Amino acid sequence: MADYIVRATAANAQIRAFAITSRDTVEHARSAHDLSPVVTAALGRLMTGAVMMGSMLKGGKDLLTLQINGRGPVRSLVVTADAGGHVKGYAGSPQAMMPPNSAGKLDVGGVIGKGTLTVIKDMGLKEPYSSTVALQTGEIGDDLTYYFAASEQVPSVVALGVLMDRNNTVKQAGGFILQLMPFTEEAVIGALEKKLASLAPVTTLLEEGKSPEQILEDVLGDLGVEFTGRVPVSFYCNCSKERVEKVLTSLSREELKELIDEGKDVELNCHFCNTDYTFSVEELKKLYR
């Protein structure tokens, strides 16, 4: 199943919903960055949440960035997504390790630790919108739920999951976001809470072969779910040698001259996709001129 997001409403538009399958996207990140299993789960959850949040953006050029800074071994996670289903991300310490938690699961909260979540929305205005909240559990779904309530005043449920295979590749990844509109009736809220209390984890539902549509049917079917759109999802980085070259052109002439005098090729790395770009001494001389 290729990765995609589905949008929906329920209870006569009192609830809006998003659901995603993101296995290939998370596996791409794991492979590109050579992530440990627990960091794959952490970055995979953040990417999964970010790309659903990105699909909420209105403009085609709008960008969403999620930054987590924690005291745990991974130190930081950075993810960027747009409205078209593109997402990319990296971890501060890709190979960070953590023993399983008390339930025998990958300890995402432990590898992140206490810290902050910053949400930045660049919508082409003079200044990007930015909001920082304290991490609640470090499990990411809980933290995004708290962000929506504290910063956007939108009661939400964010469920995210990444399941690793025995060979440490990604077996399943996905999630959903449910948001209540200001006019949501108490009876609707009660019915939703009851359904969520008995719902299996996202990765269990994906392992059962359920699609994003079927997951939302499980959660919202009794409330009259209506699907309104579908967006393909992929790991995508817009870096290029020309873009990376701008880093070198931002150096002073003296700094460029020092690199040339060393007589060695210069290698620059894109943090998001881990692609290396090599500039020869002749290319450095051309930039210097």
C-alpha cells in the first residue's frame, strides 16, 4: 500500500479527521539516516504527525516545521512538511539507543526525555508563526495533542505508531488526527470518547491490514464519516548542489581562499536527506572569482 493521507468529516462536520499510512516514508528516513530502531520510531512518529498537520495548510508554498529538543540520548528531532504530502526529517543522534520501556516497547519517551516541542508555520507572511510548548510525555502523539489544545485551542486526539520488523526495518507506520469543532455537541464527544477507549493501537490496526479509510470507519463510522480528500505521501527533500553551493558563497573571500589553499575537495551534507555534495578545488576557485 503506497503511503497516503485521507481527510474526512463526521457528525455533520462537528469532527474533522485525518488518517495516514506512512511505512515507506518512515523506512526511507530510517535507511537514509541509518537510524536505530528507537530513533526510527521517534522520527517516524514525528514525520507522520507533521505530514498530516502539513495537509491542514492552505497555501501550496506553506511550510510546517516541527522541532523537538530533549534531554534524552537523541537530543533533537527536526521535521518539515508541506501541504502536498511531502515530508523530510532528521535526528540529532541517529544511532541513539534506549532499553525497552516497562511494557517491552520501544521507549520513544525515554530516548527524547524532557524538553520542548516547537511548531513553526511559514505561510509567506513577514514573520513565520511559531509556538513552543513543553513536552508532556515525549511519546509525540500526546505532545501534539497538547500543542493543539494549548496553542491552537482545538481539542484534538493524535494517535501515531511505528512498528519495527525483526530485521530492524519498518513494518508498519501511520496514525490519525481527530479534531473537534467549537460547536461539537456533548453527545458526540461522549460517543467519540467511548469509541477511542476501546480502540486498538494504530500499528495493530495496520497489521490487521486496515487502510486509513477503514481506521477512520472504525473510529467514526457510527458518527457518519464522510471522506473529503486523499493526498499521496512521500519523503522528499528539495536540496540540490546549487542550493548547497549557497553555503559556500556565504563565506568571506578569506574563508574561501583558505579552503582553496588546503588543496582538498570540500564535502557538504544535507541534514534532511543525508546526501553529500562534493566541491572540487576548481569549483571553489570559480566561486572565489
